[in-house]
Amino acid sequence: MEIALYYAPITCALAPYITLTEAGAKFEVRRLNFRKGQHTSPEYLKINPKHKVPLLIVDGRVLSESVAIQTWIARTYPQAKLLPADPWQELQAISLMSWCSGGIHPFLARINSPSKVCDVPGTEESVKKLATANLVELFKIADDLLVGREFFFDHFTAPDAHFYWCQRRARQFEIDLSGFKNCVAHFERMQKRSSVQKLLAFEKSVQDDFAKAA
């Protein structure tokens, strides 16, 4: 089986990189330089007209959207236990990933590119302020879910990888998460996982390569 992951530094494509690594999968990483617009190139748009990452190619078949990709990885590598074995808990895990993608991620995107949601002059700071307020509420929910737990379930699962990205991106925007001690502990725990350390080292190498080519 040939697996290729389209990836760009900083983006949520780091989540399937982590889970593929946790699963022990053999996969090729195809790097996209967003600053050079490679995600909107004619070549990439032929593969993925959504012009986003992550994107997974499995034996020539294309799969987009994080939740679908993570679910495929979990079902293809059941030994990695990337989703809970109990059917109801599995649905809860998929629900959490959907929440990361559709609930948390959009507010992070608004902070990153406020002009994409409001082009009225002088509104950028207001967009960021409102997005940050919503994120604080969402991270409070996550903090409550993590009370007394190391991970969202009894062991590391795919939602932990996606939520790790959410926290990391929020920190990059200097959103203060220090009041959410369970989220902070989760982030620090994730940072120590070998799969995450491998991801961070890989990301740095990609960023260095892109910088040299600039």
C-alpha cells in the first residue's frame, strides 16, 4: 500500500502525520510551501480543488478532510488503537475531531486571516478579539473534558493529535491558555511523545529548506 500525505508546516496536517507515525505506517510526505502558493498551483488544484491540507493519497485514491483521514488511519491500523474500541466511544472520538475541525479551527483561521471573513476597513482587530473570546470558551470546554485524564479517552487517540494542533496554533497567536491547567498538561504531555517530537523535527527541517529556497 502506497500512502502519501500532503503537508505544510504549521497547519493541521501535523495531526495525521502524528497518527500515521503512531500507527507505524510507511508514508511519503509531499511538502507544500503555502508562502509560495503551491497549494493553489494548477497541479495541486487538479488533485484537491479545496486547495487545503491535509490530503491523503492511498494507492492513487484521494481522501480529504481531517476527520475522514484520521478515521481511515485508525481503521487501517487497528493495532494502534487510534480510536476507542467501544462503538459509542468511537463516535465520541469522531465527534471530538469534528469539533476540533469545525468548532475550534475556524476561529483560529479568523485570527490568522481576518480579512477573509470581513473586508470592512479597520475591523481586523475586532475580528481577532471576537475569535479569541470564542476560543477561550471552547478551551474551557476542553479543559473540563480533560479533568482527571491524561488524554480524552483511556489512552492516546486521534482526537488528542488534532487538539494538540489546536493548542499549538493558539499559542502561536499568543492566546493565553495558562488558566486551563488540564489543557496545558495535555499539551506538555503530547510534546513528550516520540511521534510529536519526530513531527517537530521534521517540521523544522521543512521550514529550514523553505527558508533556504526563498
